[in-house]
Amino acid sequence: MAFNRRIKIKQLIEEGKLGEQVTLMGWVRTKRSNKHISFIALNDGSTIKNYQIVADPSLINEDVLRKISTGACIKAKGTVVASQGAGQSAELAAASITVLGEADPEKFPLQPKKHSMEFLRENAHLRMRTNTFAAIFRVRHALAFAVHKYFNDKGFFYIHTPIITASDAEGAGETFKVTTLDLKNPPLTLDGKIDFKQDFFERETNLTVSGQLEGELAALALSDIYTFGPTFRAENSNTTRHLAEFWMIEPEMAFYDAEDNQDLAEDFLKYVISYALDHCQDDLAFLDQRAAEEEQQKKADQRSELGLIDRLKMVVENQFVRLTYTEAIDILKNSNPNKKKKFSFLIEGWGSDLQSEHERYLVEKHFKKPVILSDYPKEIKSFYMRQNDDGKTVAAMDILFPGIGEIVGGSQREERLDKLTERMDEMGIPKEEMWWYLETRRFGTTPHAGFGLGFERMVQFVTGMGNIRDVIAFPRTPGNAEF
């Protein structure tokens, strides 16, 4: 149909097409008019750049022009001509304009001015029409595509692990329950507890917090796999770093040890960020400028020394520093912020759980490079991590980035049945519910490893956004499931 024979603005800007007749469709960003001419800035989401449409009232019906306002959706046909104004090399001289959808200028929330992030979260159904959020979600797409391309090119298999599960991989207990029982009148057992035997799955189930455990099962058959799916945590946290629904990338690799795991994670992160730098130049330039303006609003001692694009290049162009948790504790304990009690959480000694401020100090102040920390105390890590020979630490690793702290967490997995069951007993994890996981250690066990990357954390780092709620289309947080 002729209606669909349109060209996207990105393609039109790239190809020029001076003198050709084209059809554009999109949403009006601004319109300015006088008696003789109207200038319409149109955007269709394909690029951060608007395209100028010039409408002559002698050719375009005045009633049509009156209906065109910020937020309206239009179809414009015309000829591409050289632009007489600044800011663009070409523009569309309109021969006809059709208003596909009006937008009441008195009621449309997104006026051509700066809006607060909180206001835009309240209008999440429209916020992707702003430059900032359109840029974020184009970058998010590029990063997701790069994830799949990286693993596919390395011979990994994409596994879809369950969203509904009976296990809590982290052992944290902060899960969303899944049930079909009547919550007003649930069936009860003789001792007064809810009788889940009468539920759909005939047992307690919840939304997954991680696809890792099921991913391990797949890796112990296919060698190299990855998952990329939604995960859920019912953590009552209203910080800038937490979501109740988020996406996780979790590769699992048979025949990998802890060092192999670190090598893959570093290579993967550099690849994905390089892909964004190569394919999202306009959007990242815009977000870099936005981030610089945000930094100026901060106190001098809280400002980042690097701009957004500089931070991305810092990751791509440097070898990650690798050190043990024990070495990191020594550095932090003897650091000026710790000695002068400027850390909110002071480092007293070995065994402390590192906070974001400690992680950022190591990356941004001490090494000025991304850092891989390894060999954490077993008491602060999960049951499935391989125990080191010292009996105190596990073969875990966290990757720390500037501005954000931990971005990846992983480990060599405990493949020895006796060590795994011993650790599960210590942590009170019921072995009978994890029989399927334990059987992989009975039948053809092998060293294997993996890691997890919170996708929103990655998008946050690449886009420079300060709040994780602004890098997912419709954030799920305590008290917020509006859209």
C-alpha cells in the first residue's frame, strides 16, 4: 500500500535524496509559523535527529496546519530540497500533509521544555518520545543485540530457563509467589497451613530470581550456554540501583575454571560496550552532553573526573586489574577515606562485605581502571561457589566499573558433591528440594563456571543515567506497577 511507502528519517539523512519525492511519518516535536511559512520538526524514533518539514500555507490547507502541534502524528509528502537554514543540510518541502493523530496542545504533557525525571516516570507511556529516553532505548536495543551476537559468534547456545520455579537460587527468600489459590479462602492443611497440594503446580512456586541453576544443567550437556531473561526480586527497596523486575544475562560454561571465567567476562563486556560506541554514536554524544550537564549540578567533590564516553573508552581500552578480596581489603583499610572516616561503612578488617563506595574507590581513585576482585570469604557468598583450598574463601569474582561499582558477579561452581552438600547443610538449604541439581554432580560432573550481568545495570553504565528506573521502559518498584 502506498501509505506504507515511507522512508525513515535515519535513512533519509544518511542517503540525502536531494530532489527526490519522499513520504515521512512521525511525531511533531515543534512547530513555528508565520503568515508565509510553517517549519515543523518531525521525529520518527529511528534517530535522535529531527527532520525539518517546510509547509507553505498556499499548498497546505490552513485547517490541517492548525491541527499540527507538539505531539501530533503526521504524514508528510514532498520533495527533498537543500535547506536555507542552519542546523540541517536538507529539508522536506511539503506537497501534502495528513494529520494521523492530533494532540491537544493544552493537555499534551510533554511540552518543548526540560522535564524532571520523576515527572517523566509518572508519564512513562509517553516518555520515549523525549530525546533522552528515545536515545536510552535505542542504546538498550543495540546492547541487547550485541549480547546475542557475541555469544552466538562464540558458539554458545541461548537457553530459555523457567520464569516460574520452585527454587530460590540465591537463598534470600525475597520472591514473588505464584498461585491460583483463592487468597480470600485458601485451602488449609490439618495444622492450619496453606495446602499448596491443591495449587496449580501442587507445590509452592515463585517467579525466578535467576536462571543460573537451570543454566548449569544445560551447560553440563551443551558445554557453553547463556540465558537472557526476566528475573524478579521482592525486595522492598526504593534505591536508584534496584528494580523488582529486571533482565539478567547468565552464561554458564563447562570445562571453565575461575580464570577462564574472568577472561570471558572481560572480553564480553569490552565487546558489548565497543558495539555501542560503534553503532550509537549520535545517541551517546547526546547522552554524554546530558551527563556533563548533570555533573555540573553536583558538588565539586562528588563530580566524576571522566565524561560518559571517556568512561566507556576507559573500560574498552584498559586491561582490567585483577586482585583478590584480601588484597582489596588491605588497600581499603589503609586508604585515606577509611582512615579519615569518610566512608559511610568503615573497613575494619577481613570479612567485611564491600559496599558500592568501596568498589568505586578501587576503580575510580586507586587503580583508575576496571577491577576484577576474586576469592571472597565463603560466608558472604552463595552455596554453589567452589571452595578454595584455604577453607576460608571461594572462587568468586566481581567486576567493578567506574561510576557504578559491581556490574558482574560470578564464580567457578562447586562440582564436588561432598563439598556442595556440606555447604548446603551449613547454609540450611534443603537438599531434597535440590535433588536435580545434586544429581549433576553424581553423573558426569566436571569443573564449570559462569557469571551474571544485570542488563539494566549495563544499560545504566553505558547511558550514564543515575537511576536504574530510567533504563527500563516500565519500571517495577515497590508500589509502582502502573503501566
